[in-house]
Amino acid sequence: MNTRSSPPDLISLLNDALALELQVSVQYMLQHAIGAGATATAARGTPAARRAKFVASHSMYWLPGATLKKVAIAEMRHAEAIAERIVQLGGAPTTQPAPITIGETVEDMLGIDREQERSAIVLYQRIIEAAAGAADEATRSMFQRILKDEETHHRLFTEQLGEG
């Protein structure tokens, strides 16, 4: 564990990442809950039905397959790891999520979520560069792993929107 003091700009970037992870954890879980009604009304086999099933699947989170609920849980794990890293570096983790945006339809939700993942990818690439510049291998390595998850989430949302 690295308990040295980290550059303030790196800790600030980590808090930006934590705020984003807190946001999407709550946002995705709320969308999952709201989307449950859409699953019942979408015609089977249509793209809308597939999107609704992705958003509001009630399968258990440890089973294989991608649902919004499972993505939300992965984001919660990211938030936990980032908060722990901030403390290890001598910072104080933020308690405020970035603004939560739900959307009106399942398609709106997935579009918003895809944009959140794109923003995370850009931010995490900046963090990886900043951590490398600060010779902080632990942070750099952690964000490389998280970045792979975010790229997967972005791809999932793109596919659900029929654009992948």
C-alpha cells in the first residue's frame, strides 16, 4: 500500500472519477428499477424489447450476461476501489456524485449511459497519464483495469442501441 502524499491534481482527478462512479452506480440502478415496467410493455423480439430486457433484467447479478443492474454493481466496485486509493494517497474521498440523469425512455437511458462511459474513458486515460507522470504505478495499474471495464460498458450500451 502506498501511503505517500500524492500530487493534489492527481487526487483531484481521482475524486472526479469517484464522483462519476458514484453517479453511474445510482443512475444505472435507478434506471434498472424504472425500466422494469418497460420490459412488460415492449413487444417480444423487437429491438425495444431487447433494450428493455437489458435495462430491467431481474437475473441474479453473479450469473453470466450483461444487464444494467450488473453494470451498476461493477461501477460500485470501481467507486470502492477509487475511494480506498484516494485515502491511501492521503486524500479525502468525495461524498458527492456527479449529477444523475435518468432519461425518459429506455433508448434515452442507454444513450445517456453510453455518453457517461465515454466521459469515463476520457477521464481515466487522463488519470493513467497523470499517475505515470507521478510515478504512481499502483494508481496507473488500477485505472488501466477499470478503463477496460468502462470500454466494455461503452460497447454494451452501443450494442444495445443497435449501433455496435
